[in-house]
Amino acid sequence: MTRHQREASLIVMILGVGVDLTEIARIQRALEDAKTGRRFRDRVYTAGEIEYCEGKGRGRYQSYAGRFAAKEAVMKALGRGWSSQVTWLEIEIVRDPAGKPLVKLHDKTSAFARARGIQELCLSITHAGGMAMAYVIAQGKRQD
């Protein structure tokens, strides 16, 4: 391998970005709906996300909304909306030991990201004024 090939193999590029803004009250209404709330929750959130959000007590709707926004932002950064290749439950928002939110992809969604050359998804989530916002940067190597 030449020096140029070694250097090129180290270059990481931004392959996509995604941002989403979600009304906390809208997510609260969806989750509290007597007819569809449980189905919505189980269709969008993993068991670990539900456990985390429910553990937040009064702040749980902020956490649910933040995760919803994060999943939407991930889909945008992947360049693909919800589909058979990218699904809600295969995008999981977890936390590292210091509390930083991380994106964990599973199954077909993980394979889709790898096929696009995406090696890392950087995530930031914030809440203010009744809104939750998430921003995602997809980094990796462009697949030619």
C-alpha cells in the first residue's frame, strides 16, 4: 500500500446530516391516547428506551420526544425515511456511562448504513420551550 493509499484510508467524511424538531405535547398526546398510545409506543421505542423514559418520571415525555426527534434525524442522515430498510425499532438511542446520547443501529438498518459507508452517527439532543430537537451527523467513507 502506498503512502497516498494509507492516508486516503484514514480520511473520514460527512456523508449525511439530519435534524428534527418535535413538539413534546404532541408525543405526550400520542402516548396517552387510550386507543393507540401503547401501539405507538411499541412501534417506535425499544424496550430499553421505554425503560429509560419511564424512569424519568415527570420528564418522561421530554425524553420520549427527544428520542423520537433523534430517530427522525437519523433517518434523514441516512438519506432514507422509514422503510423496509430503515425502521423505528432498529434505531435505538442509548447513553454512554457519562450520559451522552448515542445511536445504536440494528439488523437491516445497520446493514443499510454500512452499505452507504457510514461508520459513526454523532448525535445531539436538546429540549426547550416545549420542543425537543435532535441533530445527527453521519460520518464514514464514501462508497464509490
